[in-house]
Amino acid sequence: MTDQIQLGSLGVAQAKSGRLAYIDWMRGLACVVMFQAHCYNSWLSPEARKSALYGWSQLAATLPAPLFIFLAGISVALVTQRLREKGAAPSAIARTTILRGTEIYGLGLLFRVQEFALGYPRSPWTDLLRVDVLNILGLSMMLMGLLCWLTAVWPGATAEREFSQVRKPIEGGGVMSELKPRAAMNRPAGGAEQSKDWDALKRAPTTPAPLLTSVARVGRRTIAWSMVAATGVALATPLLWTTLRPKWLPWPLESYINGVHIYDKPQPWLFPLFPWSAFGFVGLALGFFLFSKSAKRKEGITFLGIYAIGLLACGVSILLDTAPARLYPIEIYDYWHTSPNFFLMRCGVLLVILFLAYAWCRWGLGQRGFSPMVQLGNTSLLMYWVHIEFVYGRFSILPKGQCSVLKATAGLLVIFLAMLGVSLLRTRWKKRPAKALQGRPEPAVAPLGSG
């Protein structure tokens, strides 16, 4: 859902290759599963909700939010890894990620204002402060940016010093005699173009071996601490939803911890930091691993290993749930909402989907001709924003709570085709400025850090 921080937005040539198409395909899959979950939930009559189809639909509905947050973590890892290899300062990298997270969070607040305005006077004012997926996606990206910065500068700020060794010759306009010039890179079309470091990084020399070693070491450290963060969030969730609830906080702030909103207990249909941010940290760790040299060297085997780990995680989740010994008292154990066991299950499912998406895009039909999944994935934020109003909002295309399964399914098909059309229009519109700029001379490159 983080469209501007996608793989192609940093001018990475591999973003269009088969090796990375699976990420956009997965994001598109999340959009389609989200469409069906929302359409059936909004339109089916009480009688139709008793069908097996609705049960499976709502079970699948547990996947889109984890997918979006998980893929945001992978994208943050790629952005951070690329900029580290170019010698960007950890503070500059963190600023890029945190600012993008802030933008997503601001869009989440704006979305709530829109929904309140369109639903007025029926919408209560408290809906303005409801914690939705965009809010948590933005906050999770900020936290991931902070974690990447901490792992790069602590302990000893070693990476900061090593990165500065590469930046100094760039700032002075010199070229390291022992290094070959960096190949030309495309100017990014997204938010990365606004970075002060971009033009200088574009002319930077090839990353020296000592820096690559430092980047690899910092990457391993980031993987370790990302997994620690994910585990900590998952283990703390049952307690923060029950016995250790921060009731002393005003409800708008407590909602970001456990999703209590205006109710007497946390609500599972909201998106608090606990447990949702943990999916971002898992994606961050996996992203740094996937983009490491060892994983790239044997990519097919790596993804087979990810598939096996995903299946293993699902099996371990079931075993832990049925084990006689429990980590939490039975009074607060809730497998389907707060349990770390269910979190482990969903992580396993995400890994399996990741492998299947990779296999489909590399060996299947994922990239042969036009791919609706990839297209939707390229504009996932817009897809989320637009479809909600035509499913749940005032402009719903079908009467809410009154439709049969057949009628709701027909409405779902209409929504899918309409969103695909909107996505195509958005893509064409974004390409217009790029076409207008083709053939123009490139502006002079300013030194790094210049105003």
C-alpha cells in the first residue's frame, strides 16, 4: 500500500525484473482479497452470512492487513539496503523512511476526515480518531526507519563513520582513483527524487569493499533486532489487551496500543500497534535477508527454504495452541485475535504466499502479458482509498445487508473491474510527466547537502 516507496520508486533497475515482480503481485493479491472481504461483509443479508462462503471469506479477510504491512517492511528493507550501499548517511536514510511513514499516517487521518464528512450526520465524531490500517502502516514505517537508524549507528556509530568516508569524495566532486565510476541510474519518479542526496548519490563511485562489509554487518544486525522487535510485540499483545491495559491513557491514545476505541475492551476489527506492527518488523527482517548477497546467489533455493519455514511455522502454531502447557492464563488467551500462536500462523501463511507469488512470477504466467495483480499492486493505496466508499460508504453500489451471495458476487466483480480501470488510469496519468521530460537535458548536479 506504500506506493511511493515501492521498488521502482528508487530507480532500481531490478524493480521491473521477474525477481521483484512478486512483491507487486502479492500487493495486488492483498487488494483482491480485501475487495471480496469488504464486499461480502457489507452487502450480504443475515441469511446469506450463514453460508460457508461467507465463513471462508472472513477467514481470508485476516490476510490483507498483514500482507500490506509485511510488504511495507520488505520495501523499507530494499530502500534502506540500496541507500546504504550507495554510502548514504543513516540519518538521511531514516529521514526518508520516517517522512514517508508520516505521509502515510497523515493520509490515514485525511481518510478518516473524508469518511466522517461523507457519512455526516450519521457518523459519530469519534470515528475521526479511529485507528485504521493506514494509521498503523504509517506508524510502523516510522518505527522501522527508527530501528534501521539505531542498528546502523549503535554501538559505536561505526557505520556512520564508514558511510562518511564515501560521502566526502562525493561532496568534493572528486572520484576515488581505485574505483570505477558508478553506472548511470534513472532518476526516480516518486518521493526519492526529493531527497537532497539523490543527485550526488547518482554520481557516486562504486561502493568500496569495506563499506559493503559494513553494510552486510549492519544488515545482519538489523535482521536480528527486527526479529526481537516482532517477537516482543507479539508476546506483549495478550497482556496489553487484558491485564496490563494502559487504562490511564486517554482512549484515543490507548487505541493505538490495543484498539479499545470508545468501548470497554479492545476491538479485534481495529488496527493497533500491538500486534499489527510486528508484521512490519518480520517483513523488514526478511527483506534484508532476501536482498543480501548470499540469498541472491541462490535465490531459488532461498525461496524454497522460505516456503519450508512457512509450513513449519504453521505446524508449530497448531502444536503450541493444542499443547497442555500455556504461556498465558486461559482467561486471557485468545488464539484468533491476540495469541502469538496465531501471529506465528499468519507469518507462516505469509511466507507460503511469498514463495507461491515468487514461483508464479518466475516460472508461471505472472509476467506473461498484462497482469491485473501487478497492476493493482502498483496502485494499492489508491485501491484501498477508492473502493471503501463504493462498498461501505454512501455511494455503495448495492444495498448493504440485503443481498444474496450471487448478487454480492456480481457486485464484487464490478468492483474488481472498476478498480482495475481506475488503476490503469492512474498509471497512465503518472506516466505523462515522465514522457514530457524525456529528451530534456538533465539539470546540473548539486553537491551533497546543498540547498
